[in-house]
Amino acid sequence: MDEELYLIKDAGVSPRQIRLARVIIGILLLSAAVATPLATTPLLPIPGYMSGFGIAMVVVNIILASLLFAKGLIESKERTIRLGTAYFFVTVIFVPLIAAFPGGLMEAPIIGSTSSAVWLWCGWHTGFGLLIIRYATNSEETAGTATSVRRSILTTIAVVALLTLAATQGLPYLPQVLRNGRDFFDNSTMLIPGLVFGVNVIGLLCVMRMREEKPEQLWLMVGMVAACIDVWLTLYGGARFSLGWYFAKMTSLFTSLAVLVSQLYGITRLYHSIAGANQILLTQANQDGLTSLSNRRCFDQVLEIEWNRARRDKRSLALLMIDVDYFKKYNDCYGHLAGDDCLRQIAQQLLRVINRPGDVAARYGGEEFVVILPNTDAAGARLVAERLLLNLTAASIPHADNQPLCHVTLSIGVSAMVPASGGSTTALALAADKALYEAKESGRNRVCTARQESFALTATPAFQMS
């Protein structure tokens, strides 16, 4: 059981994921290398581009932040909540960022001026990079709680509010970062994007230094490569609506998408593992560990179901109750391990004589077995029981203390009836048990059948092996 349930835990990073991540990083770096010389190429503004981009960023990041917050709470890990805080920060800061961008929501900025969006862009990438550094450098595993999630959310909203206030109302006190409404960061302000780029590079290096092999960290590394490329191409493009500017927007979306897809993939694998583990538990809850037949619990459930079905359809339901003759003597003579093997062989013979999908063989307890035969009358059930005795005789399992035959034999009680309204399975089981008792009292190695009408024992001669 333990060998199977490990699947529910974090499966770690597979070699296939590592190869895929390397390929994607290679594609990102190659694309950035190709785009860098062309980054300053001016392109036409695409109507609604920033609106669509902003909505996509908000949706992707709020989903990712929610997943990480939930994961942190479920696993009780503060570190995962910190990673969720980084993406929640991106979600929140994009609201004022799009509002400040001309053409983002309306033709003119809703808040601040055209320079406000540039400063909020700096706040976005700097804050995200710092939060990633905080996530990657703090190895202390403290318990994640709902209080820490609420604190992270409120702190993030407060920080973004302060950044928005600084980028709008504080513009007179900030350096001029936008020229002619399009170009940004001249020589006098080049240090600002350099610092932003440096923070993201440090964040990437910190993630690369993490020694825990988890999918979220692997794909966070891919995302941080995209984040660095985003800052680099924005800086190198030098203006809005340049090729570098457009390319940077796509890579910034990929920064979050890489981690989001890894989380969704992890959830899918987790669901698959839980479903598999649940099936294992269900099997173990209904299967006898020694013989692999159904257990007593499963027998009781199936008998109740088949009883109700037979009553509804007005069809006969039959039950065989089987006992191994002198099994205690067998254990005393051959040992308990041999006794276990004997029970397994009998179980195999049982499975050979029931061929219909609805027939159920179960271990009732100890050396007793039962067989449920839906839509079967007493005569049909008796034929199955006699076939079982014949097969077991042919198997000739040695039993020196079962004289005079000297091989393992069975005593079988058969009962069958059409369930009446208001009746219960107890009557069927008691009749089979009484028939089994009569088979044992009559010399064993035989089948006795209970009369359907009164469930008294039949007077016809019992089947006996010679």
C-alpha cells in the first residue's frame, strides 16, 4: 500500500520536464538574440493591444496566485505563499498600469500622465524580482496559514497603492523618463532600467541556486529567463510600439504562463495519482488479501444489491456456502503457510467454476467461502457446487488427515429463492448455512440443498464423491 500511495506526493522533476525546460530556455534566448538587433524597429500601434495584454496578465496571474496560495495553505508552506504573493503583486499592479497607459482603457491615461505607466512598469519588474528573491533565498520552512495569506494580500495592495501614488502624484519629484511621448530612458536615466534588469537577473540566479527539485522551481527558472528578456528588450527597444517592446510583452506573459502551466500539469498528475490510490484503497477494502477473492464486506454489499435486484425482477437468487473439510487438521499437519496456499488453490478452483460476470466468489472467513449466483435456481446452483467438488478432486491437494480420501474436500450448502417483498438476505444465508451443516453431518465432501419453499433440508440423496 505504501509503495502505491507515494504517488500522491510531489513526484519531483522528471528528466522529460528538464529537457523541455532547456529547450524552451534555448528558444527564448535564441529569439532574444535575433530580436535584439531589430528591437528599435518602430511598428504601428495595434488598437486594443494593451487592453488585451493587460486583461490576459491579470487573469493569468490571479489564477496562478490563487493556485499557489491554496497550495501553500494545503501543504502548510509559507514559501509557496510567498511565491503566490509575487504573482498577486503582478495582478494588482497591472490595474493602475493599464489605467495609466494611453490607449490602455481609454485614449488618454485615466490616472497620472504618460510617464506614470513607465514608472509603474519599473515598479512591476522591480517588485516582482524582489519578491522572487525573497522566495528563493528564504529556506526556512515555516507553516503557511490563512493569516499569512491575508497579510500578503493586504500588504501587496498597500504597496501597489503607494507605488501608484508615487507614479502619479509624485511625478514632479521623479526623473523624466519619457521623451516625446514615445521614447523612454535617455542617458541620464539609463541607470533605472539597469537596476530593474539587475534585480531580475539576481532573481534568476537565486532560483537557479535552489537545490530542491520541484516542478514549480524548474518552470519558475524558465519564467525568470523570460522576465529578464522582457526587461532587456524593453530597454533595448527604447520606445513604445517598437519590435522589442511588442516582443517584451509576449515574454512577460510567458513569465507567468510557464509557472501556471506547470501548476495545472501538477494538479492533473495529482488527480491521476489520487484516483489511482483511491482505486487501490477500494480494491483493498473489498478484496481478501490472501485469496484475492472478494472479502466479507464486499460479499455483504453485493448480496444486498443482488437480493434487491432479484426481488424487483422476480428472479431466483442462489447462494453457496462452502467449508473446507478438516482444515484445522490440515494446518496442524502441514503448517499455516501450507494452509494459506491450500486456501489460494481452492479460491482458484472457485473462480474456474463461476463464469458469468455477475457471479461473485468471496472468502467468508477462515476456511469458509461463499458464492453468489444471480438469476440461478437451486438446481443450477447445485450443478455449480458439484462441478467445484469435481474440480477440487481432480486437483488432488494432499490432506493425510482427511481419511479415507487423503486429499482436500469441501462441504457445500446450497440455497436459492425468489426474494419476497419484506424479506431479507438473512433467510437465504441461514438456509445455506443449515444446508452446509447437514452436508458436514452427513459425512462431508458433498452438497446439500435447502428446499426453496420452506428452506427445510431436502430429502434427496446428497452428492458424494467416491
